[in-house]
Amino acid sequence: METQLFTPPGWLRIAVHALVVLAETDGACTSATVAKELKAHATFLRRVMVPLVHAQILVVREGRDGGYRLARPAESITLAEVYQALKGVCQPEKISEQEAEHSHFQLAFNALANEIEDTFLAVLARHTIASMSKQAKSASLQ
């Protein structure tokens, strides 16, 4: 029997993978280059990258020699920071105010979801872009 794994939001996986690619690249890297490495659409990737620039996780430079770079060392960027930078921007579903007002179940479920998110953030805070890069390299050797 196959075990089902908890699946974090897809945009988080894409963002972390993109940051790992940038951490392993000397100099700036275009969104097209990163998207090709991730096998993702460049437009989607750019939508994910913009909030990371606003959160000062990435810096971007326009022009011929432009592209994205990490704003600081990979060892100092936690996955929790990445999640929090993207959380409000990439959340696809929101319930209407009317639904929220009239649903006691929704209120109870929201409390559970908040508890899950707090635990998820605590785990993400223990990991950095550098540690993910190291884990990915170890996994590729096996």
C-alpha cells in the first residue's frame, strides 16, 4: 500500500526550487532560464518571483545582463520566509464573507487550518535555501 504524502502548495515548491537554482548559479539568471530548469512556465514563475523581490528575498535587474539573484546568502533565507512572502499572493481560493458568516463548520475548520499552518511554518523555519540545495544534491547521488 502506497503512503500518501502531505503536499504543500505547488507555488511553494516552484519558489523554493527556483531559489535553489539561483543559489547554485553564479551571477544573475533570467526567468526563462530558471523556468526551463524547473520545467515551468516563465509567466507563472515571474508571478511567483515578484513577491519574493518585494520581500527582499530576491533582487532583480532589468536589461541585457539582467535577471534574478538572491538578495542575501542562501543560508539566511528560511523556507518560512518564502512561504509568508507568497502566502497572500498565491492563495487561489477565498470563501465569500457571506459563507464565512453563516458557517460554524467553516469557523471550526479555519481554526484547524490555522493550527496546521502554524506547525507547517515552524518546520519551514528550520530549513533554508542552502539546506534544501544540500538535500537535493544528496538525493541525486542516491
